[in-house]
Amino acid sequence: MSTSAYYVHNLSPFIFTVSGLKLGWMSTVMGSAVLTVLLLLGIGGLWGLPRAREFSETQLSRIYFLRPIFILIAVVITALFGLHKAGIDWGLRWYSTMYLLGYTICYLWCRHWIKKRAIMLTPLLLDSLIAYLMLGMILGARTAYVFIYNWDAYSQRPADIIKVWEGGLSFHGGIVGVIAAIVIFCRQHKISFWHLSDRLSLTVPVGIGLGRIGNFMNGELYGRVISDHVPWAVIFPGGGDLPRHPSQIYQSLGEGWLLFITLLLINRKKHKEGTIGAAFIFFYGIYRFFMEYFREADEQLKYYFNNSMTMGQILCVLTSLAGVAVYFMTRDTLTTDTEAWQQRNDAFLAQRAQVENET
């Protein structure tokens, strides 16, 4: 098989690393003073002023929008400086960048629903929810990867479990972690779990579609070696000299954008709360099951059932079955876009507005 006609993947020059930053100025007296002043101005302007004087709803909305951005910038700067001082050459690779973009899209979409009073959230609750989701996703994805996909290696080096920056996240585990985070959040704030999970499920395929593109740009999770001529096959340096299926792109199209269209079509009709979440779980398992036929199996696991299925496919079957179970669990929930549904939302938002005004 001639390999000269295939694209050789190399996007490594475009991967951001901490070592490429010049952060020494942050340790100087002037640098520390500038950062301290900016921090105090941000806290005073975004949290102090709203308590000291009255603002219009439009002004408050802008302030609520800027608060998480300010917090994110502060956390990123602190993390980068800490990694720089510790000598950890961590890199913001395309996969994680795409997931951050996915979270941003989810945040903006939820802001749109908040304005339409179509979701049981306020800007303050949304800020808290995003933190819950990110923590749940990381813990769930890392835990599943460590104990299901690569426990033999981590059992020998348990300290490496916390080295998330070196990669190693399971999407199935991330789903479980996010669901757990939503359950905890909903119980804490007395929000319908099925209502909130439906809304968030609509946004998740966008993050998946972007994340798989990030996988391709990183040159990771590549496909199997082609058995015949495939014009768009790619030679990934980590996979040897043989051309492979760009399965990351297939997965982006299937698990991301096709799943997104599927959920949008279902959402166009009135449905019981929980239907979108159940559809997301079911169709994600179905679409990914078929995409796995083009993806290279994990080296440490390979294949099961007489080399006919990967671990990813086994988890996909369980995921789809869980989606069916969830569908039948939600047959007694409220129907969306009905008078009773809107009254429930309005009552919650009125009660929440009173609580936030008192604090």
C-alpha cells in the first residue's frame, strides 16, 4: 500500500504550552501590584457596587454575565502562574480547548433560556451550575478512565491518577459525573432534575462535536488502519506509518452533529420532561457504537467477545439500555410548553428572585 498520497498529521506547533509563556513579570513587585489592583477593582465593580447602589435589570444582567468571565480569567492566570513556578510544562491542547468552548456555548444557550423564562435558572444559579458540571465531568471522566480503562498501569503508579494534564478521560465516565453533579445541584436548589437535564442535554452534542475535532487536531484517538484505498485517510505519527481512518471526524459527525440534529427534531414537539435526556443517552450509545468500528481500540484493553467488540462498544450498549430505562421513568413528568409547565417555572423563578434580593 503506497502511503505517499495520504496526509501526514502534524499540528503540534499549534499546541499551547506553559513553557512558551513569559510569566516572570508576575513575580516582581510591580507585577504583583498591578494584578492586586486589577483583582480588587474587579471584585469591587462586579460584587461591591451592586450591593452599594441600585442598578436596572439590564445593568444587573451585564454584571451577572461578566462575573463568571472575571472568575475564569482569575483562575486561569493563577493556574498558569502556579504551573509555571512548579516547572510543570502543561499544555492547553486542542481537546481541552474545544471542551471549554463547548461549556461557553452551553452557558450562552442557558442565558438565552433564562431571558425567555424557559429554564429554572437565574444568572447566579447558572454560574454555580457551570462549576458543578465542570467538577463532575472531570471527576467522573478521570475515575472511569483510571478504574475501567487503565487500572493495571495506575495501580502501579497511584500518584499519576491526579495528573489529569497528561490526558486520560472517559466520556462515559464524564456523563455519569455530570449526571451526579446535576442531581446534587437540583436537590440543593429544589429544581426538577428532568427539566434541567433536558435543557443541558440539548447543548452537550455541540461540545462532543467540537471535542472530537480537538482529538483530531491533537492527533490522538485515531482510527484503525484502512483495509483499502480511502482518499481521506491520515497518517498519524503516534500510529506508525500506515494510513488510518480519521475516526475523530467520523465521531464528531455522528456523536456530535447528527446527535444534535436528532435532539433538535425531538425537541420541536411537545414532550414529557426527561425525554430529551433519555434520547441523548440512547442515541449517543447507538451512534458511538457504530463509530467504534472505525476507531482504534485502546492498547491496554483491545477487544472482547472473540475480538468482536471494544470496551467502548460494551459501554455504549449499557448506555443505550440506560436511555430506554430513563424514558420509561419519565412518563409521569410534566409536558413541556404547557400552562402547568410554565406556571411551575414562573413560581420557582419568583421565589428564587426573592431569595437573591434578600441576599
